[in-house]
Amino acid sequence: MELINKQYIVDENNRKVAVQIPIDVFEKMELLLEDHALFHLMKENTDSDLLELTDAQAYYRQLVKEA
């Protein structure tokens, strides 16, 4: 597992209130969360909602554009 280089932002009482991480790490985390959520959505999907691969890819690309 990769260690995350992070910097904490603290308030006047020295309590941690936020964290800064490199943008590339944040983008990797975002992709992992998207993939995880997509996996669980696909797992819950019923057979009647199945799409062919090319249709599914087109649908997913459309979702990404709308986000």
C-alpha cells in the first residue's frame, strides 16, 4: 500500500480541521471510489437491465460528461 504524503491544516487551537494531499493522489482515490461504487451497482443490477459492452461504455461516457 502506498503511503499518502499529506499536510494537515490546523485551527487556532492546533486541532486538525483539513488535510492537503497531492492532486495525483486525490485523482487516484476518486477513481478507486468510482470503480468501487460502479462494481457494487453492477452487482446489484438485475438481468433485465443488462447492456451490451459497447452500449454500457457509451452510457458510462455519457455519465462522466454530465458529472
